[in-house]
Amino acid sequence: MTHWGELVSRSFLATSLAVAFVVWPLAGAAQTPIAPTGAITGIVRDSAGLRLGQVAIGIVGDPGQRAASNDSGTYHIAAISAGATRLFARRVGYAPETLSVVVIAGELTRADFAMRASAQILPEALVEADPTRGKMGAFNRRKSRGVGAFVTRADIEKRQPGSISELLRYLPGVGVTQKMAGEPQPIHMERSVRSSMQASCVVQIYVDGHPYPNGNVDDFNPGHIEGVEVYRSASEIPADFRTRDATCGLIALWTRDPDAARRKP
């Protein structure tokens, strides 16, 4: 009898240990707390009450919680930790908005946004002016043909000449008659003088595309000049300036100061 009782006792003990071994891990797992969460939903509208799509919605400080409103302006963010949180809303063309929300565990919290249109400051873009347009457009087009000699504003600033005649003195085929200091220095073209055999051959002067008769290039300060075209013979003169009197060469000045074109010698 005692032997049978011992067997029953041992069997009961083994069964109890097995049950305890199975139950203990389960009981331990049940003790790990799960953070309570809730969800947020809402509608995004503009200042006129119209619904806005493609608005980025998110939790401030949590890059993993993001959503976007659909075409009806509705958005939804799930699995948000319960408690106070802060939402943001952003869309190009609208000022960013934020909302403070209290998320309740197991519940759906409503948070609507009203966004105001805002002018966007775009990054500066480098826009190059078309050199063939504007006041200097014809100058640049003729310069690109490679006929004649051209002096640009950059050339003037580099040389810093005291007068236009001093500037032109550096151009091949251009002669400057030396006069008293302070007096206008007459310009002549070496090639035209030799071909015409006329020492008195007169070089035509144009200012801003118009004839400047009886004038002199030194009537203008180099600081007021944007560019200079020099044609050393009748064969170089383009159709824009060609006349029966322009046989000994031509100089075309382009001013920076619009009033300078109206000055007379």
C-alpha cells in the first residue's frame, strides 16, 4: 500500500513541476506592459473652407509618424502613443501650421487643420540676359560677325582711359592727331587715308545709332560709354550705318547715360 502511495505521490510531483515550467514563462510574458496607443484623423481645409489634398501631416519630433491628406483633404495616423502630442501640416504655397492634441488610448482623436495661402520665396535663379536684345543688341550682333573693331564696357574699365581718343589709340589702323592737352583729338583711319589719298578724309561719328555731325569722340567721358564700334574703311561699314558720306571710316558710340546722346559739341 505504501509502495502504491509513493508512486502516486511521485507522479503528482512530476506533473506539478511540468505545469509550473509551462505556466511560468507565460506568466512572465504577461507582466511586460504594452504602451497604450490611439489614432488621429482629420480634414485639412484652406482659408476659404475648401479641402486640401497632398498636405504633409506628421508628429513633431517623430519622423516615423507621417501621413498625407487625400483629394478630399482627409488624413489618418494610427498607433500614436497616448498623451499630449503636437502635429504639423505643410504644403507648398501655404504657411505651415501646428496643432496640440491629446491622444486617448484606444480612441480616434479628431484634429482638423485650416491653412493660409502664403507667397513662397523661391531660390534665386541665374538668368542671363539675351545679348542680342535691348539697346546693345545690334552692337553685340555686329560684334559676333567679326568685322570691324569693338570696345566693350569691360575693356574701358580695364584700361581706365582719360578720353575716348586715348582708348582708340590702341586699336590697329586707327590714328589720333595730337592736339593741345584738353582739346578734342581728331581721329582718322590709316587705311582710308592711304586709299583715298585725302588727308582731310572725315570719319563719321554715330551716337546711339544716330549721326553725330561736326562732333568729336572726346565730347564724351569714357565713364558714360557702354561700347564703341570702329570701322576703318568703307568696306567694313555695315549696312546699318552705310551712307554715301561714310567712305573714310566710322565710329559708333553707345552711351550708358541716355541724356549723353542729346549733347552737342
